[in-house]
Amino acid sequence: MKMKLMASLLAGATLVAAPLKAEETISAVHAFSETLIYTKSFLSFVDKVNEAGKGVIQIDVRGGPEAIGMFQQPDAVRDGVVDMVYTPGSFYGGALPEKDAMVASNLTAIETRENGGIALIDQIHQEKMGLKYLGWFDSGVCYNLWTREEPKFDAEGNLEVEGLKLRGNNVYNAFFTNYLGAQVIDLPTGEVYSALQRGVVDATGWTQIGLIDLKWNEFLNYRIEPCFFSTDLGVIVNLEKWNSLSDDAKKILQDVAIQHEKDSVAALRTKRDEDFAALEASGMKVVSLEGEAKAKYLAAAREKTWERMKEVMAGQPGGTDNYDTLIEHFYDFDKAK
């Protein structure tokens, strides 16, 4: 009896002494500075995860481009230097041209999550880059052209860009160069303010929100409508790290990401309306393409981007197998009418 009692006590002690499962942590960086609205959106997602994941999973934000250069971040997460990155897909478009389906999209993450588009993009990320595509944040916001001087139009109402010192980047250069015929000056976001200040550029593409955060409105006086494209900001996670997480941790991260896809659409549309009102109150003027010129402008933005996507896909493993499916999941032609 004594032996049985001792064995029972030892077993109980072992159970009591057994360590609780350790809280898991993943490291993260973001592409832009903390002052930009998009970064604030990502940090809001982090706060939601850390609240829901107490005792299970936490995100440790290491900083932004000052920690790892914005264009080096996609390689850093792929190589496991950092576990998670919030960045535009365009920053790694050479490796994953399929992201152009998101750039040219007229749908939101909510719609593409429902129709299988996000699942397809996730699959492609895993196969091509060893990354988990966790979520498409801050969708439903499109781009405008913003200029210092009043825009000029030809006799048919098409935008004239001759003489325009237009800042470009990987998001919209296919549209700017192949359709508008502009000579672009490629600059990262962090250098645009000084370029505007010094007169190096006098026009840029940018999303409907964030101009005030970046203080570019100190130099830009006109917004050209219609808007085009969509933001392609997303959260990518090193696949090996993702697979190492517990099922509970994965569920928390994925559930919060899906909810944030929905929350960010609503929040950023509100922010867009507030920014437009503030800009127009301070003197920003809005000019618009109309009729056939407008239709051609929007079609070119979409089709030149798809052409770029198809061309780069053709030179990679798998070729253009997913091309038509991507367009089907990320663009609604009826909605565009």
C-alpha cells in the first residue's frame, strides 16, 4: 500500500510540475514608416493578435525600413531572417508576378477571400517563394495621379504627359510608360518628399489616402480622376515558421487576419473620405477624364498590368497556367461597366 501511495503521489507531482506549453513568438517588420496610415493598420492587426493570442502566440514587431530595407524585406522573410513582413506584393513582383492580379483588381479582400482568390494567391506564394500569404490588408483603396501643375489634355480629352517629371515605381510603371508614354523617375516612397521639394519630380501616382501623412500635399495641388489599380499590401510569413506553429497559434493568426481584411476596408474608406475633404478644404483641385478618354485610361491601367503579369509568368515554372484563373478571381468585368 505504501508503494502504491508513493507511486500515486509521484504521478500527481509530475502532473503538477509538468510545464505549461510555452507562448510562441514570431518576429515582424513593416515596409513603411510608423507614421503612414497603412503601417498603422498593420500595427492594429498586431495588437489584435497579441490580445487574442495571450499565452499562445505573440507578434514581436522589430521595426520598419530602418530595421530591414523595404526592398530587402521579402527576401528576408523568405530566408528566415524575420518571420513576418507586411509589404506590397509589388516589392517582390519579379519572383511572384501573379501579384499583378491584385494590383489590377477592382474587388476587395472580402470578395476575393470568398471566391477563392486569396487561397490561390496563398498557394502560389507557398509554391514559388516558400511563404504563407496570411492576408490581403487595406484593400479597396485605389490610386490617383497627383500633380503640382494643372494637368493638360489633348483634343480628345486624353491626359498629356509630355514634359511631366513623373515619379514612378514598380506598381504603375507598366501603365505610365506603356500607355501614357511617360518618362518616369523611379524613387522609393521615403525619397519623394525631398524630390518634390527640390523639383526633381512634379507628379506622382499614389493611393487615395496617405498623401497628408507623407506631407506631399505641401507640393501637389491637383488630383486626377478616375482612380485606378488597388493597393496590394499583404502579410507574408516564412512557411517553415508557419508550419512549426501550433494549430491554436495558426488559427488565431488566420482568424484575426481575415477579420482585419474586413475591418481595414471599412476603416480606410472612412479615412479616404476624411483625407479628400481635408485636401479639398486646403485648396486641392480635382480634374477628371471623361467619356472615351476615361474608358481608355482605365482599360489601359488594367490591361498593361495584365500584360506585364503574363509576360513575367511565361518565363517562370508553371508558366501562365494560372493567368486566366487569377483574372477571374480578382476582376469583375460587370462591376467595371
